[in-house]
Amino acid sequence: MEIPLVLRAKAGGKIIYAVSGLFRAAMAAILAVLAAALLMDGGSPGVGGYVALGLTALAGLYEERWTFDPSAGTIVHRAGLLFLARRTAIALGDVARFRVEAFVRGTLPGSADEAARNAAALEGGRPDDGSIKRSSHKRPYLCIVCETVDGSRYFIDALPARKAEALKRKASAIAEACGKELIEAYSGS
């Protein structure tokens, strides 16, 4: 399942890229329907019912949040449950650039097929788009990656290549807010 992240601009140039409120509302609605269904007969749900309720509640508490704060000079990533999220901080001075990378699942690294599919993914398509026979197992994605001066790479988000324009707009807004360059490339280049 793909959990959509939403880009929001805050006062002072801060940008938040996080799980949408719509996801949390949907999880709350699913939890309510599940609880109502389990409690409908008037009896207490069994162990399986309580496990299902607990897992649904935990899914609603999941957090994936990137905070790009130029005024504080940091990028902060939080991932995990709201009350147990792991936090990673990156100083903006350590960031070299942001990249939009193409990645096609199902291709052999370094092959001509991978290069052709990566190039098509950067354009938001597939090399076999006009073909009757498409490779269903070769799925193109675009990723936003933050690269630091010491060579570390931080994966921010990925979307299917057909959503290339939306992902590139988000990556551009993030790079602009941080005052860093944005480049487009194949994975590994």
C-alpha cells in the first residue's frame, strides 16, 4: 500500500512533507467500521478481533514526516509510530543537492534495457507505452533523494513514473526552499 505524502508550506519558509490528514481520517473510519462490525452481535470479539482492531489503530498512528526548515538550518525526518518515531536531523550546510532519480523495478542494473526504461521514466512514461505487449513486471518509479557532502543519501519519497510532474514539482519546491540544486538522473549515476 502506498501512503501518500502531502507537501505543505508553513510560515518562515518551512516546508512539511508528511502523511496526509485524509489518511488518518480514513484509518479512523476503518477502525470505527471494524469496531462496529466486531461488536454488532453484542458479544465480545475474540483474540483475532482485538488483534485486527489494534493493528488498525497502530496504522492510524503511523508517521512519516520530513520538515525542511531553512530558518533553523535543518532537515528533520521522523518515521514510525507517533509516540515512538525515529528522528534523523540533517544540517542544511551538509546537503549537497536533491535528486529526482528514475528507478525501474524488474530491470537488470547496468543493462541497456534499464537505461532505456530509466530515461523514459524521467519523462513520465515507459518505452513500451505504444506497444500492445507491455512488461507488467517492470514498474517505473521516480524517487526524491537528498545527497549530503559526505556521500550519504536519504530517500525521501517515490511515486510511479506516470506521476512525474507532481513529484518533480514537490522536489523543486523542497530544493528551492533549502537553497540547493535539483538534478534529474538515473539511479546510480
